[in-house]
Amino acid sequence: MTSVSDYAHLWEAQPGWLNTASYGLPPRPAWEALQAALADWHVGATSWEPWDESTTRARESFARLIGAPAADVFVGSTVAAGVAPIAAALPDGAKVLVDDVEFTSNVFPWQAHADRGVEVVSAPTAELIQAIRPGIDLVAVSAVQSATGDVLDLPAVVAASKEIGALLVLDASQAAGWLPLDVRGVDALIAHTYKWLMSPRGATLGYLSPELQERCRPIFANWYAGNDRHSSYYGTRMDLAPDARRFDQSPAWFSFVGAAPALELLEQIGIPAIHEHNLALANEFRAGLGLPPSNSAIVSTSFPGADEAFKAANIRAAVRNGNLRASFHVYSTSADVELALRALKNI
Ligand SMILES: Cc1ncc(COP(=O)(O)O)c(C=O)c1O
């Protein structure tokens, strides 16, 4: 079995980075690929096509990570933009269920259709599954909540959604990269890659089931979504790709140049090993705070004064909804945990 520590030399995290839930740090292959592309850009050393090969690699790697065919994966810019075509496909008057603390990129795109009767209702995390009742047309929820670190009981949500015939749209931005994921039973799974997938911001990847692809209008139709991109530059003849590629937004080249090596490295290390590593550190931190162990790489807890103490000790974590939020990823170490606990000791 691979050990995460075998790969530790690929990152140069300064001690005290506990904020992957905000953004992840690039592994050396991603950093170097990006620097090389920037150097080529600087002097015009190459055409753009070699940069774009990274988009294909990132799409394929993401597909393997979530157990989907690459033909069902689109590339885009943000979660909100990935959700938009699904929201546009909802019938007038549809009802969408979200978590009370859902990140708004998976809330506002549904609410933007309020004028045609699309209604968003919410439930507390602990009551979400009971709230999946007849009358709900679509469940839009994060696999791991940004604010609290709560991990969704995915099999239960899939079963409850299937039972009432509701679509299930997952935001995996806080999950993909550390939590084992599988798209079986899921209609859409979208992840921005700049957190746990350790990529530059601007590269988003999403799965759309073949059935959902049929229901959605490619509202971002563009040259890159063309069946043959090179004959899709000009004019009025639109021939879009027959698969999920017709939902592609033309990619931010350099974001994908950084994303492809990062995703491939995650595959190489293996999500189960990373999952184990992250939980061990998160639970070490929790134990130090006197909290019971949990199943999340994100620790969120009320700790008045923690923000100031962390700032004084140069520990970079976050405060969300009034709670301290510390997150642990592949490059985090026990030394980071110790630093954080030491900073909090005298409060
Ligand atoms: C769960 C979740 N989804 C999405 C995003 C980012 O959204 P977008 O890609 O629309 O900028 C974040 C950022 O914090 C997030 O935590």
C-alpha cells in the first residue's frame, strides 16, 4: 500500500497551512507544468494546443476518480456555471431542496429561476434525508459541507432521491480529492478543482448522467463544445459534441495545465490512502481539543479567540459561520496539528 509520506517531498507547504477548504497547494508536477506554460506564453514559444492537452487529461483523470466515463464529463469554470444548465432545464414551478448551510454556488443558480416559480427550500443537515419527500424535484447538496465539514450520507441520499424520483446534484468541491466518490445513482457531480484537487482556480469538472444531458440545453454553447473544434470557429453552422462535451465552457488554459498533473498525482497516491491520512490528522487535532473523532478532513468547532491566537502564531485557518475551520490534506503533518494545538493551549 502506498504511503502518503512517500510523496511528501512534492509539496513545499509553509508550516501551519490548515486551510485547504479555502484553497489547496499545488504538488511540484503541477507547479512546474504551470511555470513552463507561463514561460512559453511569455515569449510566444508555442501554439495553445499543447496547453489544451491538459484539459483532456484532467477530464479523463477526473472521470476515473469518480467512476464515470470521460464522455459524461464536461469542463468549465465554476460550480455555479456548471449548475446553470441544469437549473435552466427545470420545469416552471419545480422545487429544489438544499442544505441550510449549502454553499451559495449550489443555491443561487436555482433561485435565479424564481420568476418562473422555481422554489428553493432548505433543511438542516441532520434532517436533510427526511426532507427528501414527494414534491421535491431535485436535491442539490454538497458531498462535504464547506461551513461545517459535515460528510453527506451519500447512499442514503441516493436511495431517498430515487424513491421519490428526484434528481440529485452533488457539489463535490469540498470532497473530490480526499473522499472516495462514485457517481452511481447521482445525476450530476460538479467540483471546482482549486481546493482538494490542488489546482489553480478556474478549472471545474462535472459529471452529467446521459439522461440529464438529454434534458439540458447547452446554454454555454461555444466553439470548444463543437463536435470538431477546429471547424467550429466561425459562422452559423452549429454542430455540438454528442456527449457531455457539448456542455464544455472553453477552458482557462493555464488552470487546466496545473490541474492535469495534480489530478493524476492524486490517482497515483490513491484516494483511500489520502482519506486515511487526512482523517488521522483531523482526529489528532480533534482529540487535542477534547472532541470525539469524526469522519471529516474538515474540523469545524466553536472556539472563541481561536482566530486571534492562530493569527498570532501564523497559522492559516478560517472562520466560517462563527466557527473555527481547520482542514487537513495530503501535505499536512502532525507538526501542523501540534502547532495549532499549541497556539490554542492558553485560551
Ligand atoms: C462547496 C463549494 N462549492 C463551490 C465553491 C466555489 O464556487 P464557484 O466555483 O461557483 O466559485 C466553494 C468555495 O468555497 C465551495 O466551498
